[in-house]
Amino acid sequence: MCGIVGIVGRAQVAPLIVDALKRLEYRGYDSAGVATVAAGELGRRRAEGKLVNLERRLKDEPLDGTIGIGHTRWATHGVPNETNAHPHFSHGVAIVHNGIIENFAELRAQLKADGFEFASQTDTEVVAHLVARELARGVEPVKAAHLALKHLEGAFALAIMFQGDDNLIIGARNGPPLAIGYGEGEMFLGSDAIALAPFTDSITYLEDGDWTVIRRDEVGIFDMDGNPVDRKRQQSLGTAYMVDKGNHRHFMEKEIHEQPEVISHTLAHYLDFAGGVSRKLDLPFDFAKLDRLAISACGTAFLSGLIGKYWFERLARLPVDIDIASEFRYREMPISPDSAALFVSQSGETADTLASLRYCRKADIPIGAIVNVRESTIARESDVTLPTLAGPEIGVASTKAFTCQLSVLASLAIRAGVARGTISPEKERKLVRELSEAPRYAGQVLRLDRQIEKVARELAHYKHVLYLGRDTNYPLAMEGALKLKEISYIHAEGYAAGELKHGPIALIDEHMPVIVIAPHDRIFEKTVSNMQEVAARGGKIILITDKKGASLSSVETMETIVLPDVPEIIAPIIYALPVQMLAYFTAVFMGTDVDQPRNLAKSVTVE
Ligand code: F6R
């Protein structure tokens, strides 16, 4: 989603802003722009497409100024072109915005009636005109911005700058994140700590309803009534990480390869390998007393939660209600007072997940958040943060965050089973030992890259792919299909293998590769029967299994990818890797933008 940067600085800011915007590229965008004030005048450069286009623009027509705001835009209202790119100007006001102004149509009509002309199709431009309208009435800039904010409904993070003032940026937050960064005689605004990392690690996150007045040597934070509010200044973790690709072609490839290490860090946080026990957690609920657990999330994070459901129900006999967050938030699910809720999110900023959390907050049940960004809104609004220790995930397609989410969920399910008396000490020791082996097996699977690349070369020739799996491999089949469609743009669907006969079998012919995830488990034979049904109709099968599965399956396959025999509890973590690698290599063969696939955003801060 859109990224925002603002600098009230000492040096020329345009190159610094572009640099910070590059660190926000991972969020997804389709145009970009920067504006500065130099010699009292506002200037701006904008460009459709990637930041290189903006850089080219700035090279041809440099922009002076020690104060500026910049933006990467992920189009919501209006096509991604230069005219719709931010910053938007109105009579000496410059503005960048992340989010959606829901009442923009009404405001636009009012402003038009007041004589304001619109240059773009965006919802954002209304904010620039609203501020300008106050200025025209003789209101001074800070007050004008405050009055304009009061008209806005919807989700927004904003940065506003004024002609004639090279020492003032106003920021505001209602929904999408916005952070203030403190420098020496300079101040910053950014959508996240990663953007601000080269400048400062001293950060304050604005809360919903906050707005801020930033000058080189002072910062004020206020609520919507204009009262000053105190917000914690904290040291950001953002600078602790080098955000580069290392020797890899893409962030996604790097992140796939980081998995043995980050899974190990995450598991070690929750499990005491030496003692063979799951660590005691300071939870706001007692697993033994829960009658249900609600889990909600979006996309890949939702699919990790779905695998978690199998674990909680099987290992801890704890019923789980799970739903994608965009449905959860509106379907008015009755919430038992003896339940708790878990929200899963890499970014910790996903709008629907946050809204679902707030729904549960109203129901007054304890809330846990499995998040990768510990300073995120979802983390801050939950009663307990259960971190994934994946490090920054830059590739838009989630990989290492997913397997770390699974690591947390498996560990929690064990903890729940121990608390509820469904897991004996011996079983706990066994499960903890088995999970401790996950990083080693993940390392072995990464070495299958040449074979998986070969399969991907084939897959790249097809237009449609079906993924099948049973039990925890069913959510994994959906994850495989999601990964494939989002980065290679091949149409893919993930189905429970048992559902094949109820519809999708009609699609099977020689043009439809079917990827079957089937480790040799309790229901392996059932999945083999489904493969027979596919083979009988000319479908081309790519089987992902283990040594035992490969030796026992009699079905002819286009390719069989043989993974090590792994314990059942870690199978979803280990089998996630070939699924990710298949999507990755296929996208590379298709020549797509692997790390920033079209139309997608890393951090989905609007509905
Ligand atoms: C897919 C993917 C998305 C995210 C989803 C939720 O590869 O990355 O489906 O999983 O947008 O995002 P978070 O986890 O940040 O809440």
C-alpha cells in the first residue's frame, strides 16, 4: 500500500526522500512523487511506475529544498498515472496520503461548489483543497490542517506541507500507520521504521486520531480536539536489519533461504529444546479454561491460522472458529465469554485483521496477536504479542513469515494441549523434539532447488494449475495456489483432495497440471485414490511427497518431488518450502516482477 515520507531537514531532501521511498517499495506501489519547498515555493516531481522513473525525472529536473514530502502510491481512486500520483497541490498546500477518504464524493461536490477545481481522480485531492479552503478564509496553516482533518471519514495517514514555510510538516493518522522520527536538528515522518532507518532509530508511532506538528526542533502531538497527547518515544528495531538481497536475485529467494534460521529462532522463543517442554507464556487467558478459540487473518496469514486450527483441535481438543478477517469483522459471530481470539499478521497493520481485533475487543475477550512487526498496531492493541522472529519480510509474497507463523501456532497448540491435559509430558517431549528438527529438514528441502526449478520450467507453460491436499495439506494447497497466482499470474486453485469429485474434476485434462501435496500419513491412501482419478482423466500430476509416499504410490506422475520423511507435526512447515519454491521459479521463468507483483501491496492498510 502507499508509503509516506516527510523530512524537515538540513541537507537537500529530494534524494533522501527517494532513498526512504525505496525502503517502502516492498509495500507495493504503481507511481511515486516528491515535493519540496525551496525559496518559499512548492515544487514537485511525479512519475508513473517504479521509482527509477521518478529518479530519472529528478535527474533531468532536480528539486531543491531542505523540507519535503514523498509518496509511493498504490492506486485506489483513479488509474496509476502521473496526474493521480501524489503529492497533490492546492493553492500553496502539498499533501500525501495513504488510505481511503470514504466521504470524498460528498466533500468533492462541496469543494466544487466552492469553486475548487480538481486536477486528479483521487480521493486525496479533497484534503489538499479542504486545507486550502481554510487558508483562503484567513486561518493559519496548523489550524487550517486541523480543521480540514475534522471533515475526513475513512482511513488515512497524511503529511501536509505549505508554500512559504520551510519548517513545518503536519502528519495525521487514522488507520494506516505513521511514525515520527527524531534527528539532530531535523525531524522525519514515515509509514514505518524501515523507511526511517537510515535517518534515526528514535521513533514515536502515532495512534489513531492523532495529528502532529513537526518542525526542525520541535514536535507536538494532539488529539482531534486539539489537546496535546503523550506518545511513547521508543528505539526502533528497524535499523537492526540490513534490508538488502545479499547474493540473491530477489528478496523472495533470500527469504525462502532464510527459513531454517528464522524458524529455529522462532521455535526457540516458544520451546525449550533442552528441557523438552513448551515455554510458559504470560497469556491473558488460561488455555485450560477456554471453551473456544477464534482465529482470524487475511491471505497467507489466514492459511497459517487454518493449519493452526487442525493443531489446536487435534492436539489440545480446543475448538477453533476461523474466518478470513474481511468476513469475520462483519458477520456478527456470537462470541463466547469463555473464549479468546488470536490474530495472525506479518505486517500487524492489515485493516481487516485490525477491525476483527477491535470487534473482539468490544466483546471483551482476551486477545493475542501473532505478528512479525512487533511495533505494529495489531501488536499494540492486543493483550499479548506472540512474535514471529522472521525479520523484515520485503518480498510481497509471504514466505518466511508463514513458516514462522506455523512455528508459533504449533508451539501454542502444544502449550494448549499441556494446559488442557491432552498432551502428556512424554508426548510434549516428543513433539518438542520433532519441532526442533524442522530447521534441519528445511535446509535439506532447499537443496532440492534444481529439481523444483526444472518442474517450474514446465509449469510456466500452463495457464491453469490445481493444487490438492488433505488435512493440513489442504490449507497448504491453497497457499501453493495463492503463491503461484500472485507472483506468476498463472490461475491456480487449491482444493481439499476429497472435494475433487464435487466439481473441480470437470476441469481435468492434459492442459491442467495437478500438484498434489501428500506426505505418507494416515490418509495417504485416500489421496492416492484422488490421484488415480486425475490420472484416469489425463491430468498431469506433480506429486510432492516423502520417500515412503514415493515408494508406495503407483500413480504415474509428470514429476515426483521427494522430501525427507518428517514427523507429522512439522510436515506443514517443511512442505511449505517446495510450494514456495515452485511459485518462485515459475515466476522467474515467466519474467514477472517477483518481489513486487502487479496490483499487490505488502501491507494492506485499507479495506
Ligand atoms: C500472500 C500474502 C498476503 C498476506 C495478507 C495478510 O503471499 O502475503 O496474502 O498474507 O495480505 O498480510 P499480513 O500478514 O501482513 O496481515
